Amino acid sequence: MRVIIVGAGEVGYHVADRLAKEQHDVVIVDVAPERLDYVESHLDVAVLEGNGASPSVLARAGLKDAGLLLAVTSVDEVNLVTCMSAPSRAGLVKVARVSNPDFYAERSAVQPGTFGVDLLINPERELALEAFRLLQSTAASDVVVFAGGAVQLLGLWVAEGAPIANRKLSTIGAGEHGRQLLTVAVEREGETIIPSGSSEIHVGDHVYVIAAAAEIPRALELTGHRHEKAQRVMLAGGSVETFYMAQLLQQHGLDTIAIVEDRERALELAEKLERTLVLNGNVTDIELLELEGVGGMDAFVALTDYDETNIIASLVAKHAGAKQVITLVNKSDYVPLARRLGLDAAVSPRLSAASALLRYVRRGSVQRVATLQANDAEVLSLVVTPGSPMVGRPLAEAGFPDGAIVGAIVRGNSVVVPTGRDALRVGDSAIVFALPDAVGPVTRAFPT
């Protein structure tokens, strides 16, 4: 499929990278030649310099043959006009990245159809949703929910004294016989592997566990943590992400404090967020954070517009005793850095938006897809159809792609955490963890 991406920023680059690896015909359009030079030197895609909102530029990009138009620049108006400039026709799906909260208000006069848009993607709100899911378990660095919450993937650090530390997965599994949980990946010193039964877990490893909802407390216990939800949260920054995050926290009845450096923005948020205490101050001011009780917070979420400020504020909060620290980082290179500095979880608007876009792009057998922040691995929920070569064959013999593993099977109202002897049936939903190079082969193994 030909995909035209207008905008060569972080979101456009990441989505183009994923789609190109899956052999889609990708064209990136941008007005900045230096961005296009970078894209062209790093990705196997075509580039075109020009204004994506121009019909003639879109025509040169091959719009008449395209199945998907993604307008993902950092300017909402450009994205909407781009979609307006592309004539609607059968077989063409138009998606716009739009961040302004006014476009999502219930009584907004501006609706997607007004601009000929099929789907609006909001990176800031997607990030807030992702951060909120992390608050459901203060020990988790990643949380992905499937089947309405019946199955979850958790990213967890193995703590000192954890029951699974210095043990092989085969012996751990024997001791947990009958439990619905499975370690699908281990990250150690920047490398992520799909483990075997002979793999040994060490203190400091970052493990990804897929589990039925009832087994989440046990997964936390095995890695040396307790199952705790956040009740008191401090937000740092006056960004759009802060607004969306505070809204979510208010809706769920959590005690929320927001510290905002810009006075006018602080007043604006105080008016819009009636049940959030908004304070005007410097988010890296140690004395202020301690005075407002950061050490007693269940979670501290740094959401300013500046990565460096977020990292410094997070380090201050962590040192002061906040139980969970979540850090917004825009630059992809900073995600592993945040982990090396000892911060609990890093979230990125780029990856949050990319996950939302990929969920829509990968239709057919793909029900849901989530991109993990630190290693670009994906977790996919795929419907098993009669045309899949996986049907009826034990997973150990099915020739499943290297770099991927079936972590759970949703069958009707039940959840099966499989062994190599289990087989997929038509109608099942397979929850698959896949490293980046395995995503394409995995999706092809589950045809529509």
C-alpha cells in the first residue's frame, strides 16, 4: 500500500520506519530539506520537499495511488488543511494529528467530517492515557491492556531479593504451575531477548510479563514489588499533556497537584481544572517540591515541554521519595537515558501517537497494537483466521517468526497462557510480543 506521510518530525519518522519495514510504499513530505535529508539517509522511503497542504504537492507524492494519508506535522491547522486538500475517494483513508483540546469538546463546531478527516489522532491525550495506565500499578514501567483488561502486559524491574532473581525461567515456571502468566522478554544492558526456559533472571533485569488480570499481583510479587495504585499525584509543567492528565486524574477521583512555572498558564489551568490544585512555581525547585510534599506522593509525572527539565525534576522527585516517577521525553535518545538514570518510566508523545496510528493502519486481523517506549518492540492482538498457517499446529512446531512469542490466547471469555503444546484455533485472539524485525513476519502469519 502506498502511504503518504506529511511531516518528517518524530511522529512521522517513527511511523514511516515501521511501515517501511513492513514493505509499504512510503513517501514523506516536508518543507524542511534538512529533515528530509535525515529521513532519506536513515530509512528506505521516498521523500518530497514541499507543502503537504498543497494539492499539487500531494499529487506529485502519488496521492491517486495512495491508500493512506497521514498528516502529522506539529501544526494542527496544516494537518487539517492537508486532509481538506486531498479529494475524498473510495480506498483512501485520511488521518490528521490534532492536539488542540477544543477540537475534542463535545459541543465543538469543528468535527472531523468538516475537514474530510477519517480519524483525528491526539499525541498529547494518547500520552496522558498511557501515563494514567502506569499509575494503576506504581511498580510498572509499561502497561498494555488487552481484551477489556482481561490480559495485561507489564514491564517490571527485578528488585533485590525478588523471588525470581538468579533463577532459570524453567524452574520459576515449574513452581508457578497453573498460573496464567508468562515472561515474554528480558531486557538487560540495552539488549532485549525472547527468553527460553534456560534463561536466568538477574537483579536489575527489566522483564516483560503477560498475565491474566487475576495474576497481576503475583507477577509483581515475583519481581519484588507490591500491587499498589496511585492515589496522590503531582504533575510538573503547564503543557497540553498536563491538562489531559489532570482531567483523567480528576475523573477517577485522585488527589492531584500541578506545579506550573508560567503564571498566566497556571491561572488558565486553575480555571479549567476545578478539582486540581494548581501552583505557580519552578518544577525543579527542590525546596518547593519538598514543601508541597513530593516525598509523600504515590506518583510524580514530569510533563513540561523540555526534556532536560523533565529529567531534572524527576530526579529531584525520586531523590525526595516519590514512589513512582514518570518522565515525558520527546527525543527518542533520551528514553534509555531516563532508565539508566534510575527513573521508573519514560513516556513519549512520538511513540504514543505512533501506537495510535499503527492501530488504525494495521486493520484486518490486527485488533490492537502498542509500541513499547524503550526498545520499539510491539505487542499485538491478532484475530486467528482460517487462512493462518498457525491454526491447529502446536506453537512449538508452527514455525512462528524468530523474535516473537505468543504470550496469551483469548478464547471466548477465557484466557490461556500457552505452552509449546498449545495450538491456536480459528476465532482466537493471539496476544503476541514482537521485536521490531519480527513485526512484519508476525502480521503476515495472521492474514485477514
